[in-house]
Amino acid sequence: MQVGCSLSGRGEVSIEEVRVKSISELVAEVLKIGASLGSERPLWHRGQSCSNHRLLASLARKVENPKALLSLEQRLITRFRQRSLPYWPAGYPQNDWEQLFAMQHHELPTRLLDWSENLFVALYFASSDGARDSETHEGVRCYPSMWILDPVGWNRQAKQLQEFPDVAILTTDSDDLKAYAPLSNETDLARRYAQPLAIYGAYNSARILAQRGSFTVTGNSLSSMEDFASEHSTSALWKFIVEIPRVQIQRDLSTLGFAESMIFPDLVGVSREIAALEGLS
């Protein structure tokens, strides 16, 4: 089965949607991608409840342009910092990036898009994010979808980074991310690349650690990642439509020893796991 990106008649790359009907088939296809890239290139995974949803950060969906996003993000970070102080250990120095990662993992919209280094973590979210097998989006049936990203290849194909052939996954102290920093001004915004970039975040919560979290961060554009892949001939992104009933996905993950408390290493996760075992969820 062919996977990945295919050339359109105009020479542009379009994301090919590959349909899989079992977890084993999905794993086999992902392993093929990994083998084609080599062991030194990690893969990131993102599960979405509906195959028609776009790869776009939650905050980018709420605004009309990058300047509006910048302004809204500044207000959200300031208010989150003010109100979250009692919940952090005394004296814990949260910098702006750490605030942004904490906001993302506590369900406040940000310009970050979650990815996981663990395929099964992403598959769990694809099957449990509230959608039902009978639901539709814009008239098309919603299937769970799995996105696979080569983060090194993605960053290397960013137009402004192509002169640096050894660039890899960026960290928050990278020079290339300075303009992307939270609480930036409009001058910084103008210096951001249009394309989202793949970055490592701070493991400042047990959930980020358990979920093997990583991120892409929105740049100076509100286009989705698949739009960039099509417009810029990026061959570092793959999409799979998972044609498996959601309840079956969760049963199969349970059979493989993948428990809810592994995703949410707290009492919420334990409670959800017990409820599922007793058929109450």
C-alpha cells in the first residue's frame, strides 16, 4: 500500500489519505515510514477524532489573522500566569514558554499543536475524543485519523531553514525560535516564518511526560499544516484514516496493555480506567 504525499497534476504535493482497517495494519504502515527514513529520524504522531479536521492549533481557529492571534495570546498568558500561581510549587520559575506548554495541557487554547512520540498515545486520543462513529463533519462521515510527522524533515523543508541542512527538532532556546517566543511584539511576529515548526517542549507536568508530548508551533500564518505540505512540496507528513469502530480501538489498546492511567497519571486517569473496566464509560 502506498503512503505519504503524492504529486498532483500541477506538480504540487497533496496529502494522500491511506485507509487502514486494523491496528496491526496501521503499525505496519508506520514502520514502513520509519524504515524509509532511518532509525536516526524520530516520528511524531497525532490522533484526531474526525478525519475531516485540519492540522491547525486551537487558538489559530479562533482568530482571523496572525496579529489578532498575537494579541489574544498575550492576554491569555497574562491571565493564566496571574491565576495559576497558587497551583505551582512555591518558588517555581515559570518562563513564558513553560506557561504556554502548561496552558496547552490544561485545555486553554494556544498556538501549539500536540504530537506524541508514542503511536498508541495518539491512537487513544483519536478514538476517545468525544466523536461517535455515526457523526459527520461538513456532510462527511467522521472516522478517527492518524497523522504521522517526520519532524526533522519538516523543519529542514521550511523555506527559511533550507540553508541549514543539519537543522533538526528545535528547542525553546534555539535562535530560530526567538521570534516565536510567547509575549512577542509585532516586530517579532513579522520575523516569524510562515510555516509551523517542530519543537521540543518542557516536561513540566506529569501528563506531558506520560504522553511523550511534543509540539508544532504556529508561525506567521493561519494555514494548516496540510496546506503547507501541499503548497511547498513537503514530503514529511502522512495521513491515515482509521476505519475501525472506536470501541474496538479502545478494546484492542486495552488488550495490548495500554491503560487510561498511562495517559493520565493521576486520579482522573485511574477513575476513567476503572469506569471503562466496569462498562460505565
